[in-house]
Amino acid sequence: MMIRRLLLPILAVMGLLLAGCAPKDGANDKPSNLPPPDAKLTPSLAPSGGSGGKYALFITNANSPFWDSVEAGMKKGTAETGAQAKMQRNTAGDVAGQIDLLTQALTKKDEVLGVCVSVLEPGAQGIADAMKKLRDAGVPVITMDADGKAEARTAFIGTNNLEAGKLLGQKVKELIPGGGKYCAFVGTKSAQNARDRIAGFKQGAGDKFVEVEIYEDAVDPNKAQSNAETALTAHADASILLGLWSYNGPLLGRTVKDQKKLDKVKVICFDAEQNLLPLLADGTVTVTCVQRPYEFGRQGVALLNLLAKGDKAGADKMLGGRDFIDTGVDIVTKENYPQFKAGLDAKGLKGS
Amino acid sequence: MSGLRRVFRAREWTLVLAVVAVVLAITVLGRGQQFASENNRTQLLRQIALLGTFAVGEAVVIIAGGIDLSVGSVIALGAMLSALAINRVAGAQPDAGLAGVLVALGAGALLGLLTGLFHSLLVTKLRLPPFIATLSTLAGLRSVSQLITNSAPVPVQIERFKWLADGTHAMYFFVAAAIAVGLLLGCTRAGRGLRAMGGNEDAARLSGLNTARLKTLAYGVCGVLAGIAGVLYASRSGQGDCRLGVGYELRAIAACVVGGCSLSGGTGSLSGVVLGVVLMETVLNGIGLVISRNATMWEGLVTGVVVVLAVTLNALRRER
């Protein structure tokens, strides 16, 4: 009876804590007001020495393979700068979980060199407050991947999704000069990165490309694939399928290939999950626009190291007089896939 | 005629008519040709088979008076484990043999069986309410499915594995599951016991039924079918993925309720659940065809309306 009395509340609390563990795309909620990508996207990071056993703390917005690339970049950054770094993934995937991680960082401020966080909800005041408390305690705070309130951080490192969408649109315009109707696919179309990517795509591709529908799948791979099949039936006149989130591309490619419609329908997408690579190599996917999360990690370690040392000149040089670093994107087609794959292999990455 | 009536009682005929009405509506709204196209037929049958495979398992638990909220997480973990298992056994050889596929199916089924047994233990020995017992595994197994590969999907490039859910092959599993559950519920003492326990557990126990064993059977069947469904989903998307199955327990429960199962137990039929699955998937398919803009946004609303209508009709029928 005692066991039962204890187990009920314990299990209920476990349920509440673990509920909502579903992974989210690691690239949500990007800012839309960034300038075009910098030509010097990957500056050489001069070694600047360690920081007395302290480590740069990276806090994610959720847990997904996207963060493996960031972690690989962190390791490169530590090797280049001599600083140490750790990643804490927000496995709860919610705002409260992220606030908890930021609060823990404040508790451990004596061992934290600085904090680099991917802000889950830019409008969440609790996250902004936790970031401000860290800064007030003398801990440098920067954001990566998804920006937060400007007053709560020193700088942002990430992708300009509007520009990324524009670059993809321009490439598609070049590859398919006649234009065509397209359906887009995404987990949640209200997400800032989805809105920016599709707005950028429209700007880059021009008026010859007409959007007929945006399908949402709530990050469910089965639903995403079912949406692709529905689109091929309901919008048979659409000649382009556009995958906006990382898992959409492989599922679209596979569906079009299975239905033997590669001669009529082109698949274009963002990012390069591991199972997209064979579809890129054989031309099933016409083109993809790949972020550089590796650079979030690499440059994040370097910037935090400079800020923690009070090297203002070094930090200003890295930021180029702005408060953000656009790490840029790679536009990958079958033609330049071998070089792209070689780059992944060199970094020890299975995807990006 | 009386035999046919036994198979399709009034409630099931209502569901048949509802399916026919949906198809007619799709046709009247000018999408009949697309609905009947080969690609759409394949898609619809596959979706029916995938949902149906674990919905009939959920029905066994509901008829027995319980509930299983963990099926979505079992699907995710089953998908991950089957992908890891087949890659381990068959390596990266695209032409790997049948053994690898059987190992993958076995991994999913075993996971489901163990989960079912764990639920049974919690419910019968610790006397936890089924809602709490399965809520804990809903959260816990999702977490495990993320932890085993750090949330990374597990791609499978093996053609035989892809075959499992290619085209309408998943229908074989659904039909087999439906026949097995139909025989269990309709032709065995255990099936009658499950229904009696769902109607009144105390009365069933006092009349000599081993209710603990019956609960083990119900949760075991539900777990195994959810695990196999996980393998099918992995086959379909070509990878084990911990993002699979979120909220699928609610879809299964909704299909059961639409099919005439009472959440208080004791009531429900296999044919009703199968028709419930067919109705729900046909409605979702029709939305995608008929609504040309923001179709996915309408799905939740329309599904909700279908569930409410079905439950209301069932309630009215019982009052008569």
C-alpha cells in the first residue's frame, strides 16, 4: 500500500516532466532582420589560449541530430582556441526546461566561461530574464541558431533564413527557368524560419513560380510523407515540391521516386539529413540549401572565449562592427555534391 | 440473413453508410477521379493498414475496461529498435535476406510484448490505474527512443525492409491482426472474459475469471501490435525515427470510439473498429483532396466533429 501511495505521485510527476519530449527542428524561429550573408563566412580563428578550466556552455532549444553538427563544431572551436566547451540539450523541449538550464548556468557561474543559447521562444520573457541575470553576474551571453531579445545577449550566430530562401529561389530559377507551381512542406508554417525561408524563396524565384499549398505535418514523418502523396494527387499540376524543414527533403524525394514522377516533379529542400545524401547524389533531389551549424559551434566557442577574456578588439574584429555573425549556407546539387560530401567527411559529420 | 446481421449489426451499418457518404461527398465535390486514382487508393489503403494495425490492439484494451496511452511511444521505439536490429544483422547490404526483416519484426514485437507485460504488472500488482501506468511509459519510452541514438534517425537502405510497407503490403499485417483479434474476441473464452471484465470487473472476478491474466493478455496484444506498427512505419519512411508516433494513441482511441467502443469498457466490436479506422482515414484523405488551401489545418476540426457525431449516435442508439 505504501509503495502504491509513493508510486502514484512519483509517476505523475515523471509524466509531467517527460511529457512533450518530442524533438523539434533545431532551426526554429530565426530572425528576419539580418543583412545578407557575409562573404567571409568562416574566419580563421586564431588560438587565444584557454580560460583557466572554465568552459563555454552551449544550451540547445531541443534535442535533434541538428545539434550533433554544432557539437562537432564546438570541438573544432576548442581545438583552435584552447578553450573548453560543453553542450546541454534541452531534452524537455520547452521554455521551462531552457530557463532551468540557464538558471543552472548561473548557479555554476564560477566554472562557466560564457553561455551560447539557441532561444526556444524569442518572446518568452522568462528566457530573456534568465539571460540578463547571467550577464549581470558577469557571464557573457550570446545566441546561436535562434535569436532572443537583443538586450539580453551580446551577439547572435546563425543563418539568415530570408537570404537562404532567396539563394535557393535564385538557384531554382536558374535550374527551372520556365517556372511552375509548387507545394511547400513544413512542420509548422507559423515558425519564423519557415516564414522567412518561404518569403525568401518567393523573392529569389520570382513571379513564374506559384505557390499552391503549404502542408503542415507537426514534425511527424508519417504525416509528412502522407502530405507529399496527397499533394501529388490533389495538385497534379504542381511541378515542384519544396521541403522547408530538414526531414521534409528526404521524405519528398522518396515519395516522388516511389511514384516514378521524377520526370515531372522536382524536389528542392533545406538542410541535408543523413538520408538525403543518397537522394542528392543520384539527382532525386534537385537542389538543397544547407545551413552551417558546425560554424555555430566553432565560432561560438571563439567569440565566448574572446568576450570572457575581455578582448573587445578581438570580439569586434570577429563581429565586424555588428552584433551578429551570419554563417551562410551551401547550395548543393548533384554536380557539387562530391565536394559537399568531402567537406562533411572532413568534419566527421554524417549530415548537416 | 441473421448471420449477416450478427456480423454487421446496426451500428456497423451506420459506419458503412458514413464511409459511403464521405466517398460520395468527395465525388460530388469534383475530386472523385483523384480519389479513385491508383496512387490515392494505395495511399489510403496504406494509411488504413498502418492505423488499423495498432488500433485493433487498442480496442482489445478498451473493451477489457482499460486504456493504453503508450502506443505512440511504442511505435517510435519499435521503429528505432527494428532499424538498429536490421542494420546490425544485415549490415548495409541492400539485398539482405529475410532473416534481417524477421529480426526487425521480432524486435518490434518483443518490445511491444515487454511493454504490455510491464503495464500488466503495474495495473495488476501495484494496482495503478491504467491511465497512470501507460502515461508513464508514454513519456518514458519516448525518452528512451531519443536517448538510444541521441535523437538521430537510423536510416535503413535494405530493400526487403522497405517492402514491408511498400504499396499496400502493410494491409497483410492489418488483416492478420484484425483476424487474430477477431478470433480472440469472438471465438475464445478469453475473449468473452475480456468483454465481461470490461463490463464489470468485480462481477467477472467473483464469477471465477482470472482478471490479472486477462489484463496481461489485453496489454500484451496491444503492445505487440503497436511494436509491429512501429516496424511498418520505419519501413515506410526508410528509417527509425524517434519523432514518429506522437499523439497516435489518441488516433487509435478515436478510431475505437468512432467504431463503437465505450471507454468505460465491455462494449465494442472488431468490425466496428475496422470501420472506424476506414471512416477516419477516408475523411482525412478526402480533406486533402477537397480542400485545396490549408487542408492540414482543417483535419483536427473535421476529425473532432466525426468523433463527436459518432459518439452521439452511439449514445442515442443505446438510449433506444
